[in-house]
Amino acid sequence: MSPREIFALRDHLGAELKGRTLSDAHHVVSLTDILSHTVLGGRLRELSGRCVLLKLSDQLRSGLAMIELDGIARRMLLCPPDLDPAYLDTLIADAGIDAVITDDDGWTNTGVALIVTAQLPLEAAAPAKTERATEWLMLTSGTSGVPKIVGHTLEALTGAIVAEGPPRGPAPVWATFYDIRRYGGLQIFLRAILSGGSMVLSDPHEALADHVARLNARGVSHISGTPSHWRKLLMSGSATQFAPAYVRLSGEIADQAVLDGLKAAFPNASVGHAYASTEAGVGFAVSDGLEGFPANYLGNRNGVEMKVVDGSLRIRSTRTAHAYIGRDAAALTDADGFVDSGDIVELRGDRYYFIGRRGGIINIGGLKVHPEEIEAVINRHPDVRMSRAKSRRSPITGGIVVADVILADGCDPARTKEIRDQILDQCRAQLASHKVPAVIRFVEALDVTPAGKLARTDA
């Protein structure tokens, strides 16, 4: 393959596409300027052919560095901000890292051959030419211990975007509650680049009302997040100040309650939920307003093959990662090339519904329970905004279900006993007896992980 045929991000930043920006809470950068400027202090040539770790404190410089490095570095490993520093040495060794891009002075004696500081404002630099297809490395989330390194090509990462074709009408202004160094956030970053649009980045330290004000000020039209992200927005009251054209959910099970809540909050928006994972890539998107997905999505659909084995969804396509990276890395696919997602689905009529993660099962009296199944039932109550089910030890049964519930805004505190009884009646009618919560606690907030997912810990 000749350099002219290699797909790189800079190829989508033509000088004729004016007015495109990448912004955070502090800076607005012209994407067109990236073609003749650098965030790397003019040291891009030194990074040619290297295996680079992006370890930066903010998303903006990370995104700008990704654009510069793609097509120049041999591989780049995206490091999310919540990574435990104790894992860095192992990850650096497994990925063969020989260069680091950082804004931290603590890398001087690490043994890495090349340390480059990313800095703003941008500096003028000669335009770079694409040299190679860069391998993109990402870390899995939600696992204990050292996260796995997942290897992608840019072609795989952008497969779903390319298949959709160019956007109709004006170029979108994208935003996401995700961090772009995670798979879900990176997908939106790449959408903004390939669509000819702009992007507004999130800030974990920014109040939600201030974030929404910034989204409005930058003209955001398309936005994504996990169901937990969206529930937090709906609870905050800030949704009334925002009117996007497109709302997207991914990363967790999108139950009917959150889909209906978003449609009520944004009646003029298209609301859709997508299935994707770091390993399996983007599988499909659902836009009919219903939880789950049609059974006819199984088989080969738009180049994505899906099947269900022992209740677990498996995916094979050109969008999946190609390997786990590392000295002791396990095989990523089965013998037929399918990625086992670990997401458990159940067929009801002509539709599959997500039940939960295979690794997230809780034990109730020797019986296996998916907490997401319980939460979906609780969340259907009109006075409930969000819930979390978990197990608690019991001297009699060994374990019971405990549910923490956040009530919708404006709910009368005097009605909590009535609402608790209604939730229990709802659970008894729709769940097996061992899945019905023994305890329901009304709480003010529920923790969300840095990846935007509901934090799950047993009591």
C-alpha cells in the first residue's frame, strides 16, 4: 500500500473546510489550523515510526496529538485520566512504548527513550505527510487489575462512520459526556473529524449547568453519552435549557425508561442507542425508540455478523479490534473470528433484550441474578429517575437484593412509602421471587465511574 492510499485523520481536515473547531472549557482551536500548526512543539518528526503513549491531563491536547500522530507514529496508546499509575510500567512494556507525549514533568527517569511535551497555544509547523497506517491502542474499562490493551486500525474504528456516509445538511457540531480516550468518546471524536464538523469536549470538573450552557454556546447539534450520563442530566433540570437534534446512548443497557425520558425531554430530537465495545467495535444502532434490538439484526447485516451463543452476543466484522496486545495476551476472537462480547441477551418475541454482563452477575441464595434486569423494572416506575441493584449478605439465604433508588425531581417525600410499595408490587409482577428487592433505599445520588457507567459494588 502506497502512502497516498493510507487513511489518516489529517486527510479530513482540508483547508477548504473553514470554521471547524475543537474546544474545551478553556480553549477553542481551529481544526483547519492543525494542518500547518503543532501541539507537539515541532517534534513530530522525532516521533515517526515510534510506539507512543499519550499521557496527558486534558482531552484537548490529547485530541490534537492524535490528529498529528495518526499516519506518523507506528502505534499510539491512549491513556485515560483515571488509569492507576501502578499499571503504567506493565502497559509500557506490553505495548513496546518508546516515546511518551505528556504535560507532566515526572517522566525524566522512566527509561522511555523520548519524552515530548504537548503545549498550547499551537505553534506554526510545516505540514506533515502521512507515512504509514498507525495502530491505535486502547485500554478496556470496568476490569480489576491491569487493563487489557486492545489493538485497532483506524479503518476498523471508523468503519461504522464510513458506512453511514456523509451527513445530510449542515455539518454537525458533536459533543459527548465521554472522555475521548475511551472507546465511546473516541467514536464521537472520529465522527466529528470525518463528518466535516466540530466538537465540544467534556470537563469532569465542570458543573452540569455550566456544561450545558457551553454546549448551547458552541451550537452543539449531536451528543452522546451512557444512560447514566443522560439520567444525571435529566435529574439536574438542565435538560430544559438544551435542544439537540440528535441524542445517542451507548456503553450501558438503554432501558425503556431512559429512552422515554429523553424523548420527553427532547421531543424534536432523534433519539438512538448504539451497541459497541472496545473489542467488538460498533455493532449496530437502534433508532425505533425501543429498548433491545430486532431479532433480524442477527446474521450478516451491513457487513456485521452477529450470533448468540449460550446467551452471549458474539460479533464478527471488519470493525472489531484485531488483537489484545501484550506478552501474555489472550486470543481476542474465537476460532471462527467472533468476539464474545460478554453481554447476555434474551429473545422475547421478535426482539432481543440485554439482560446484563456475564461478569456482573450477583449471587442471591445460590441463584444467579443480573442487576440490570432488576433496575430496568424499577426504572419503569414514573417517580423513579435512576436505580442500582446489588447483593447484600444474609445469614439466612446467603444473599438478598438491595436496591438504591433516586426519585424524580418534584416527588413528594411524604409519598416514599407509597412509592416503595408500588415498586415492590411492580417487581413482584415482573420478576422471579428471588430477584425482588428485600430492601429499597431512597438515595440522593449514585456513583458513576470515570467511564460514565453506574458504579457497581456489593454491600
